[in-house]
Amino acid sequence: MAKSRTQSEKKRESAIEALDSVLDSKFLTALSEPSRIEVLKQVIRHGRADVSELSKHLDYDRSVISRHLSLLQEVGILHREKSGKHVYYQLNPSAAIQKFKFILKHLEELVSICCPPSDTNTSN
């Protein structure tokens, strides 16, 4: 009996460590900044766009927009394409969805280990 409990504790600890690494990831950090979310919204609204186009719709300095775009691209939310002197950004939906699925998978795993559904029925 003690052995199965030890395996269960190891599984729980592993799930917690995996979720910790996900929650502390640059991906979620990139999504935690309100101004970065505003930049992301504009990219989604306008599709493929460069800093000049996005700056027309945002009250941020172009250098700030560029930094936000670079970070969003670095974590896989945006795709970057250079064409001559221009750098265009657009949503990278499949990569972003995969990252959210990865987070959800680890969260579901941890919840199933740490917080299984209650078997008791409550009536109001």
C-alpha cells in the first residue's frame, strides 16, 4: 500500500512541476501585459501588418510596439516575415493553439491528481 502511495505522490509532484514550468513560461508572461494584448488585438484585426500600420491604431511609440511584436513572435504567438525593409507580423494560430493545449493538458493532469471530483451529491 505504501508503494502505491509513493507512486501517487511522485505522479502528483511531477504534474505540479510540469504545470509550474508552464505557468512560469514566457508564453504566459507575454500574455500578461495589457499593452501587449492591445498590440496582439490589432494584429488579429488587421491580419498581416507592419509596425507602421499597427502604430496608426495604437497610442504607443513604434519602438514599444516593435518590442511587443518581437516578444509575441519569440513565444510563438505571431509569425514574422521580412520583405525588403519591412517586417510583417501575423497571428500564428496553430502554434498558439498548440501552446494553449499544452497548458490545458498539464492543468487537467494536475487537477485529476490533486482535485478529483467529489463523489458526494449535494442537493439544494
